[in-house]
Amino acid sequence: MIIVQLSDIHVGSQFQESVFDKVVDEVNALKPDAILITGDLTNEGLSKEYEKCKELISRFNTKKVITISGNHDYRNTGYLLFKKYFPFETVNELDNDVVVVTLGTARPDRDEGEVGYRQNLWLERTMKKYENKIKILAMHHHLVGIPDTGSARVEVIDAGDVLRTILATKVNLVLCGHKHRPWIWNFKDLSIVNAGTTASERVRGLFENTYNIITIKNKKIQVDLKIVGGKRMPLENIVKNYARSE
């Protein structure tokens, strides 16, 4: 199974359409089973941005597109438009072995994220139903701090409660966006993966537009970083190379 994670497209003033055109060609060549977009599809949450983004996303050839709203999508009451243009399911069973569960962390007029007590309880109940599946959790805001992103403040304000639920229910993979910096943290049986920006001018860390390719085979997960128009490599290489450059 192949899942492509796109993030932080920012259709609007930051958007690079020529970069996105390359992404469409590259992703369609992979023939992914699903595409997961972890937030900030638009830059200001405006109707014209949503309309443009809807048209762009329709160019992908895949069985399933899963979308999550980001803090930029919530601007200017864009959260009302998100539901109109990108209706979504919070639980997505991709096959007999894989389930993708999404959390909404964006809040109106706030840049930081929050899961909340009730949604966290729902997450615990939901994940317990899938004991024999590979469990993937996706959200916009990041749970753990990432190098090269300025403030060390964790953007999910109740991250501790969420991490406890994730570990208690044996989630295998967490996918986040928001910081425009690709990174991976490996914690024994859990990996927390952050995506870079797919098509925004505001790149960070690698200074190139990127997306992630998740391959699941024989219940093993491999996460690769793909530079748009460039090479593909294990995302872990970014961490190793960073450590060697210190």
C-alpha cells in the first residue's frame, strides 16, 4: 500500500502553481492507494482559494483523498467553507490492514492547535476498535518540537494528553504538517512524521518543496521524503544528516 502525504499547499498568495503541477505528475505516477493532505490547503480560507484548491486536488488519480483543515484554512470563517468543499470522514479504513484516523486541531482565529478533552476520549475509543490493524493518526499541528522551526513551543497545547492516548492505544504512525519542516521522530513502536510544504514559497529547513511517501508492506511502515522535481530518500536520512552536521 502507498499513501502520499501532502501538506501546507497554501493556495493563495504563497502558492506556486508550477511546483504543484510537478507534484501532480509525480504522485499520479506512483498510483497511490490514498492521498492524505494534512492541512493548510488554503492561505486565507477564502472562497476563491477553496474553489481553486478543489480544482487542483481533482487532478489526482487515486481511490481516496483524505483532507484535514489547518489554521490557515480556518481564517476568515474558512472552517465553514472547508466542510463545503472538502467533506471528510474521520475514520478511513483503507483495507483489511490499515486505518487512518484524523483529528481536527485547528481553531478559529488561533495559530496554535488543540485536540480537546472530548475529541481525545473519542480518539481512545476509536483506536481501541482496531487492535489488529496498522493505526495511522493524522492532524495538522505538530505534537513534538522540530529543529529549525524557531520557537520550541509545542503547537498542540494538550499534546501530553494526546500522546498518552496514542501510546495507550498503540498507534503506529502519526502524520502532521504545520511547520513546513520535514522531520521524523522514532519512539520504539511509534513514529511521528512531519511534512514539509508541498507548494508554498515558505519552505523551511531543506529550503525545497517536499512531500512524504508512506509504503506499508507486510505490516511494516517505510516513510520516504520526496523533493518535488528531485530525489526520493528515507525520511530518517534527514535526521541522520542533521546530526552529522552538528
